Amino acid sequence: MTTSTSDASARRLLIVGPPGAGKGTQAVRLAEELSIPAISTGDIFRANVSGETELGVLAKSYMDSGEYVPDSVTNDMVRSRLAEDDAKDGFLLDGYPRTLDQVEALDGILAELDTSLDAVLLLVVETEEVVGRLVERGREQGRSDDTEETIRRRLEVYAEQTAPLIDVYEKRDLVRRVDGMASIDEVTTSLREALTDR
């Protein structure tokens, strides 16, 4: 497939970065600009947690200890979401895939839908900046999963499990690195440019 990546064609996207890098904020902004849905596994998990569903109770036990929700649950949820009508012309995934097994699962899901990823947007930030951001967010929002100890554990899990998938997407020439330390508006501009500068 030799389609060129422009803002018109780069519509099946993945945003990656450590917890607290600003993925959620940027995903919503970019998805609005591109008129595609921002699909966040975190939002779906939190909705289940606040609704105290069976999945929510299970997910909370993992999230509170800084661990990830099991792949089988997450894969089925993503498969169902990407099959919905609003995702047919594109999507921006935030928070998935997080492991090499999930990369393989996503490849399978996209193959079923006869499509593939156009780009992987990687937000690069410094660890101590992320810890500071998340501790502050935890205080402001009263989030039980944002204690410093849990945050540092989540960053360790990210390094162990998620960083290797970036290597996979690098080999496919999909990764676009963006400085996540800049202001929100500057990061949005950089992401937009990363999709058009090919």
C-alpha cells in the first residue's frame, strides 16, 4: 500500500506516551480537528468503575495497584468499539495497544476491518515532570489511582511493557515523535505538523 500520509489520509491513528504525557487532552483536540472519534480505553474503564459494573470493580483493582487490565477484556472492548459506524472513516486510539500482545491483537482487528494504522504519535516527556503532573491531577480530582507510589509503578510498567511496542511501529516507519513538554497549544500544533510532514 503506497498511500501518502497527509492530514486527509492519516486518519487511523494511535497516540502513545507515558501516563501523564497529555495523551487524553491531545487526542480529543486532534480527533475534533480530523472529525474522527478519540477512543480512550481509560475513559471506558473509568465509566465502568464509577458505575460499579462487574468489569469496573475488576478494572479498579488493577488500576489502583498501577497494573493494566487483562488483554482479553481490553481486546474485546476495542474490537467492538472500532466496528462502530463512527470509526469507519478513522479513529484516534489512546491507551491501546499497551503491550506487544495487544499490538498483535490490534493488527488482527484492523485486518478484519480491512484497514491499517497510518501513524503512531509518540509524546516524549521527562519522568519527573510526569510524576509532578499526575500527583497534582490526583489532588485536584481526588483520584485514588494518582498517588506518587502508584504513579511511579505505572511508569515502570509503561517502560517494561509499552516502550517495546514503539520499536515495532518504528520498524513499520509509523512513529512520529513530538515534544510533550511544550504548552498544550504547541503540542497540538506539533502533532498536526507530524501528520503532514511526510
